[in-house]
Amino acid sequence: MTRDAPAPICAAGAILAVVDHVRSYGQLGIETGGFLYMARGSEIAGGVALTGIKGIVRRPGLFKISGEAIDELFSWAENADLFVPIQWHSHSIEAFLSCVDRNSGFSVDGFISVVLPFFKDPSADVSKWSWNIFQEGDWSPIEAPTVVDDAAQVVVFDEDGVRGA
Ligand SMILES: [Zn+2]
């Protein structure tokens, strides 16, 4: 079932920052990921939180963020009155949520999980990514969001905290 675009509008600058980050790790043959965030009350997700080093596990076929690193990001966001509605990560080829993704993703109503396929050369066309929302106990595919020509704020987070990219 595909729902009508519940994903927030995304800033083009944010999409490009995600693609660059995914490509740089994809060229090494490994997955990576992060989050998109926005100011509370805003309609545009214009912030990208890239994953750093400490507490971040990246291997072929595996990407994990420690609970401590997640806590750093979400405390920072709360203090800055930011909302973090979208998680994204890369896959070598396939564009769908794996069993691990389904079970380890944020099972919070309305949360969105995105997979970028072909991590060596990821597309900046968000309709080529897999967009999924958690609702009523499961993940369902949703339509890709609209992208508007807007700059992004980019930060890096890990267990050492959140800092400018
Ligand atoms: Zn995955």
C-alpha cells in the first residue's frame, strides 16, 4: 500500500549532502547512514545529520548506530527545538528494508526510514530511493517527497556529540 506523500518536503542541499556521504563510503564498499531533521513547525527538512566515527559500525552489509550516539543526536535536537523525522541508510544494490532494517529501525508511529540503493553511485533522484513509514505496527512504503531548491545545514554526530560538518 502506498500512502500519499506523508514525508516532509526536503531541501535539495540536504539530498545532495546525503548522496555525497553515501557515495564516499559506498566507494569503500560499505554502508552508512544518518538522519534528516527540521525546525519544529517548518515544512521543509533542511538538516542532515551524518554519522561520524565513535559508536558507528559500518561494514559490508551492516550499518549500526549505538544507542549512545543516537541519544547525543536526539538530545541535541531537542535542545535546539528540532524534529528528526527521517532516518536513511545505504545498501550496495537493493532498495528495500531488509529484515534487520525492519526489526532494528525506529518503531515509532510516523517515523520514516529511507534506503538509498547502489551506494557506489547513488542517485540524487529521491524517487529511486525506498521511502517507508512506520504505522500501526509495521513499515509501509510511501511516495518519495517533493524536493525544493534550498540549502542544507549539515552536522556530524556520534558518541562524541554533534558538531558542524
Ligand atoms: Zn539496510
